[in-house]
Amino acid sequence: MKKHFKLFDFKQVVDYKTEILAGLTVAMTMIPESLSFAILAGFPPLVGLYAAFIMGLVTAIIGGRPGMVSGGAGATVIVLIALMKSNGIEYVFATVALAGIIQILVGVFKFGKFIRLVPQPVMFGFVNGLAVVIFMSQLEQFKTIVNGQSVWLSGSPMLIMLGLVALTIGIVVLLPKITKAVPASLVAIIVVFALVFFFGIETKTVRDIASVSGGFPPFHIPNIPINFETLQIIFPYALIMASVGLTEGLLTLNLVDEITETKGSGNRECIAQGSANILNGFFFGMGGCPMIAQTLVNLSAGSRARLSGIIAALTILGIILFGAPIIEQLPMAALVGVMFMVAIGTFEWASFRIINKMPKHDIFVGVLVALITIVLHNLALAVLIGVIISALVFAWESAKRIRAKKYIDEKGVKHYEIYGPLFFGSTTAFSEKFDVTNDPNEVIIDFKESKITDMSAIDAVNKITERYAKLNKTVHLRHLSADCRTLLKNADTVIDVNILEDPTYKIVAD
């Protein structure tokens, strides 16, 4: 049965109150983060907010699953910093649009399913590393600029900041024990804002980061030369940005699947993310991808539908157009406290409980992925390295499982019963099982308990038969699939197969 692409999930029961409040909470936490990333990359501050609005709205409507929140994420922005410095913002807009096209192609050709290849230890390392990154990134808010240098707050400003952060965390932790009618994060932000506003407390606010006032995102075609040289410049950045965005997006989707015990669509998310990035390129946005921290804020506020993401995006637009004077007075301490709780909630504390039960190589992979995420802030690279190491470890362990039971029957025929998978990693061990010189003139190699999986394995079997043929010895290969028999160069002369017992599995032949 075909799965039809549905724009909205009409059958989903929506708790409008929860969704609206969750969306407002997400918007409050997304604004300072989007501004910070834009300024970090050297973009105008509004470019970050436009990205948050466009990414959030498009992916909330047509994204891979309800509950996920997208915006101007640091993971994709970091990729563009070098391009911004060397070629300027017009090239950045073109790169973002091209990255969107690549992401749509990934979704159309259904390559999103390859996220299933990410092992659990890699997920543990990714999530734990991300939690530390979220926590550490908030520490910048405890600094101020003095004579052009970033220095730590001290004295009363530091004490006030710590006190307000502690109050925020206290509300987020304790309020759910009293009532869950409203998101604890939103209540904490409002309470701290009211406290600072009515008592005139001097502390760092959103205004200290940048102004959030502006107009509707204007349509703009990137002003760049349309030629092959331009493509050579932007394509590598676009490819990396698309890869980073999809990796973080699909991992976020998997994480939300686990939390909500539901199933999202990776390919649909790729198409939605690509569409949003194309619009970013033509409407003054810096592009982005799903934001795990804001997604967790959304879920912790009780959201399970698409409405919260739409509300968050429209709230950001409303703030840009009308609400900047109020939002710019939000204390950063309240937002920092919320993000601290997100970091604590993101961390997989269960990984500590099971660490003594995990294989050593899985522990190594998890720790390595976490360290790369923390040190380099490159989530895609961390996951890629983790997957590669896990695959190599799996290949090594599988290679060690190849073995052979040997015996000579009453007719003087030597039998080799092969156990374990035969593939590129186990071909050497397989070849060492045979005593070609001293074996009798008739040999049977039985693959009933084995499986030939690739061309390296086919080549190993072929070489064994050739070694026996040079000594005028007869070899019978049994329980091979039809694919294997076809690919063996000397199949007509050496194969003796019981067709009724042949397996039907396919081998990798390309």
C-alpha cells in the first residue's frame, strides 16, 4: 500500500492551550540563540530571526513529524562563517538555497533512511555531547564586553545573574509538582521578567545582544555571478551545510520518536528542511535545521502537534514587526536558566547506569563522539566518525567468527563445513582454513551455515578452487546461492550444488 504525503495531520487530537503556550515558550528561547549565531557568523542580526521564522514555519507545516522545531541553528551557521568572510553575504544566501536543493533531492530519492545506520552508542555520545555543548554555550551570558574584550561578570552583576538563573531553575523544577496547566519554562520566564521589570533590577537583557526590530522578510535574489566559477565556490559549502543539517535533523527526529513513542518520516523532513532553506536563500535568512534544544523545550512543555511550531514561528515574526521593545527587555538569566534545564534533560543519564554492561568498543565510540561534539561543535563529523568506527569494529568482530569444521568421511572425501559470514574482512581467515597440499583428491566445501556477502568473498572462494585445480583435485561447493554460482568464473567445472537446499539470499555485486 502506498503512503500518501499529507500536508497536515487532520486526525491528530490537538490540545490548543498546551500547543499555544509551548509555542510561546519556544519562541522566547529561540530568539536569543538565533541572534547569537547570526552575530557569531558576522550576519546582520535580523538574518538570524528571519531564518528562525522561515525554518520554523515551513518545517512545522510540512516537516517529518509534529513536535520538532527548526530555526537558525549553530550547526549549519558554523559552516558558513568562512564563506561569509571570504565572499560576503550574497554568496551565503546562494549557498543556503543550493543546500536546500540538495536536501530536497535527498528526500525525493529516499536517502533519509540511512540514518538507521547510526548505532545506539553513537546516539548516546551525540546526545550527551550536545547536552554539554548546550550547557557550555550558556556560560557566554555570564560575560560582558570591557574595552573590546569578553570578561566574566563579577560582584553584584554576577550575583544577580546567578540568583535569577537559580530562580528560573527552581520554578522549572518545582512548578510541575504543583500544576502542569501551563509550561513551567514559560512561567519562569514571565516571573523573572516581572521581577526585573517592577523592581528595576539591573541585569543583562536581550537588548544587550542585538535589536530584534524590523520588517517582513524581503524577497531578494542573491546578487552573484551566475557561472561555473561561482558554483565551484558555493557547492562545497552547500554540500557540507546540507549534510550537517540533515544529520542533525534526522538524529533529532529519531530522538523525538523515542521520547514520544511515535514514528516520523525522515524523507519528508529532508524535503521540508530543503524547502525552508531555499526560501531562506531568497528571503534574507541564514538557513538552518532542526534545533534539538528548542525541540526538547517544546516537548517538555507538552506539545505533540504541529501547532506549537507554527505559533513559535508566527510569534517570532510578530516580535520582529511589533513586539521588539518588550522582548528586548527579557532578562537573559531567565533564558539561560531554561536552557540549563534543557541541557540537564537532554543528557542520557541512563548511559551511566548501563556503562559497565556495554562492550568496551561501544564505550569508546560513545565517549569519542561526545568529545568531538563538545570540542569541535561539529555534530555531523562526530556522528560520521562514530558510525565509521562502529562499522569497522563490527567488521572486525564478524571477521573473527569465520571458522571451519573439518573431517574425512568413509569414502576418503575431505569436508570443510564453514560457519560465520564470509566477506571482505574474513577472507584471509577463510583461506587459511584449507590445507590444499595435503588434502585428498576430492574436497567438499559446505556453506550451509555460512553466507557469502560480497565480491571479496566470491574472489576468495574462486581462488581456493583454483589452488585445488592446479593440483588436479576436485572441489564440490555446496549450499551456494544462484548469484554466487553465476559469479564464480569456474562454476561449470567445480560446483556441485543441491538446488533444493540452496539459499536465496542476494549478494552485493556492485
